[in-house]
Amino acid sequence: MKNRQTLIFYYLMVIVFLMLILLLFPGVLILTPLILEDSAKYFPIIVGVAVALGIALILLAIRYDKISIVKILGNGFLLGSRLIEWKDVDDVKFWTETYIDLEAEGSPVIGYGIYGYAMPRGVRLEKYRYVVTQIFHRRGVDELYLQSTEFWKFVKAVIRAAEYSRQISTNERWFQKFKKLEEKI
């Protein structure tokens, strides 16, 4: 389960990883002549920066794992390190989003001169479908992007927590939306 903060850390990890790659490979190519000429005074600096970026990448990955936690407790939602209590929830909304990746693989051009054309050898289709859950609460809005199987587990867990907890009023409008979804299961 992901929320908006996890996406920010995911993008930061990608940027740090790209910086690490862009620093290492050109740095090695640039420093090779310097090392051969016995003037490698910049080599420790570049290696130090590369190691620092690697450590930053590891720390971002650890932070990403901690922030991407979504748990349902007896007294509310735990999104990362923030607790949203049941009494603070105002409303919830649900909708689906679908992302389609379509890639056609081509072959060499067949034909003569300017009349040649490429024959596709294969098509790769990947479809990603998410159920977006938007939770409106006193401190703002949080969005969760869940796969359909995770979404139904999430709905069941919220209803189960409501049955065991006395902090959730079953007359709340947002809770009634969860109950309607449970009837569809």
C-alpha cells in the first residue's frame, strides 16, 4: 500500500541512483589518464562522493520502507509514522485508475528502397489497475493507491476494526461507504 509520501521518496531514490551512476562511470573514464600519470589527487574525492551517494541511497530505501507502511489499528489508520484516529476521519472516496503500457517490437525493414516497412514481431501489453482511496481527515487528505486484492483486504480490515473498537461510530457516513462495499464482496 502506498501513499503520496512514499512516491516522493521513491523519486528521490531514483535521482540519487542516477547521480551515483553518472558520477562513477564518467569519473572512472576521466580519472584513468590521471591515474596513469600519477596525479590522482581527485580520485579519493570522487570515490568519497560515490560512497556518500550509495549510503544516501540505502538510507532512502530504509526510509521508504518505513513510510510506506499502512496499518489499521483499533484507534485509527497508521500511514507511515502518522496516526489518523477514527474520530478525525471526515469522509472517504474511492475510484479506479488504469495504466496501460503497450510496446511493439519491430524487425528489420523488409522491402526495397523507400518502400520498405517494418514487420512487428510481438506486442507486449501490461495493464496496471489501482483503486485509489482518498481519506479526508482533520489534518488534510491522504491518498492510498491499492491493487484490487489489497483494496478488498483493506475494506475488510476497516470493518473488522470497527466491530472490535468502540471508537468508531457505525452511523458515520464514511463508515457506511465501507459497509456498502462489503456487501458487494
